[in-house]
Amino acid sequence: MALVGSGSALPSASISNALLGHRVETSDEWIRSRTGIGSRRVAGAGETVTSLASAAALAALEQAGWSAAEVDLILLATSSPDDLFGTAPRVQAAIGAHAAVAFDLTAACSGFLFALITASQYIRSGSFERVLVIGADQLSRWVDWDDRSTCVLFGDGAGAVALQACEQADDGLLAFRMRSDGSRNACLTLAQTPEHRPLVAGLTAQVGGFAPIHMNGQEVYKFAVREVPAVLSELLEATGIKASTLDWLLLHQANQRILDAVADRFAVPQQRVLSNLGLYGNTSAATIPLMLDEAVRDGRVQPGHLLASSGFGAGLSWGGALLRWSGRLA
């Protein structure tokens, strides 16, 4: 499996910390000192998970040099679909990938990494040759904009990568690990609302709906700074790769303090830690591919570069992967 193309898309509206301070009691200094976030993008009229994911997918196709008709599979990692029955088929239709199978995968902020690993197994088994993996979320739909502990954190966006079958020697997924711990699920939830209505003969039916995002920030922070270094250490040990040889650290963009803690653990200098958190906030499943695409397009990530990546978040779920960027195959 070679990583041969990337793309991303963002809503047009950017909300700075100062502007958000007109809505809730907060300030730029308060938010930056605790999270590293300076602004976030919020989807407006006509901007949806489908439109953002489709734009990111088309950009990845262009970079890979594929036509949409050549795509075999589309995996959309999202926790905020436009349709609970599945948004990936909408993306398939929007980009004209009529021959592709398309389905959603939900694992919150770990979603893109889990989808990438899932796609690699289809490719390695010989089932599919060309796959689009997309991470896209619109969590602005589900944020309580009067709760400063959560509304300052999240933004909307999408990122995509194109994956292609290749010779084993060129495989861009060197190793991976995936973890889940449902006993800690309550730390970060977007839960159904427990509302019921009368139905017939004294029976009730549940009304569909979800409560805003709830997060125990302190517990999630402790979880991330413990588990992310542990899973990356396991990967480095299993492959015999030294942290000093990594070209880039590519982590889920949740909190700058988490990124700094992981970098310190492996003695990775800040100039090799990819971060755009300050501009976009936490875009959930979109953060890793959005950051990757930005770094590929500005020339930081080059063919052959080795990246250590980790996704982590609700579930609780987390995982890691050692990736080698290929760029377009000849």
C-alpha cells in the first residue's frame, strides 16, 4: 500500500479566539495557553461533511493522477455524518466514483487512522487496488456554543489520502497498532438524548436526537499523554526504528500540550512536529489528513519521508502507525 496523493478542504468562515469571546466568557490568552488554538473553521450555509469530503477527495485524486472512475473503495471516517445511514455514498456520487464501494467508519478522532489501517488490509488482500480514505467532521453541529470548556476546541474540515497497491518493498504502512477501552467511554461522548414519547397501549418510543459533546478534559489529556507515547514506543521497538530517524511526528491535532509532551518523550525537535492546531482547532477525524496534505503541498513532507502517526480520542480509542510517504507512483 503506497500513499500516493493527499487533499484537504476547509469551510470559508474562520472564528478567532477574540471573536469567540463575544459569545462566551473567554479570551485569546486563556484558550492559547491551555490548548494552543488560535482560531477554528466553522461550516456555513451550503458547507457540509459531504461537500468538504468531496472537495478533499478530488484534490487527492488530482495529486495521485487518478480519475474518479479508477477508485475501487471509499472509506469515510466521520462521527458527524450528513446522513446516519451513511455519507460515503453521497461522496461517491459527488465525485463521480461510480465503480467504488463506499461506506462510513466511525471512531471519532481515531477514525482516520483506523480507516487507513482498514483500507490497507483490503489492498494487501488483493480485494482492491485504489482506495480513497477520507477524514471529515462537522462537530460545530454538536458543540454547545455556550460551554467554553468545549466550544473553544473544535472546528470543521476534511482531509483525504489516495492509497494504491504496490510491491511489498514499497509498502508505506510499516507497522500499526489499534486500541479501545470502552470502560472510559464517558470521558468523551456525543450521546443520544434519553427522551421518549407515548406510542400505543402504554408503550413508548425513543425520540431521535443527540446531546452536545461532553468531555472530561483532564482525563482525556492524561489518557493521551500516557497512551500515545506507549503505542508509538511499541511500534518503534517492534520495527527496530529509532525515534531519531523519524522525519516527522504526525499526531491528531487535539491540544498543543499533548503534541509537545509526546515530542519530548521521544526527543523529537519541535521543527519535526507537524502542527496546524493553532489555525483550525480539533477537526476530529480530519486532523491527520488535513495536516499531512498541508505539509505535502508546502514541501515539508517529501517522498521517502518516515512519519510516526497517532490518533486518539472518544471511545476511548487510540492507535499508532509508522508511515512512509510515497507520492505519485511512476
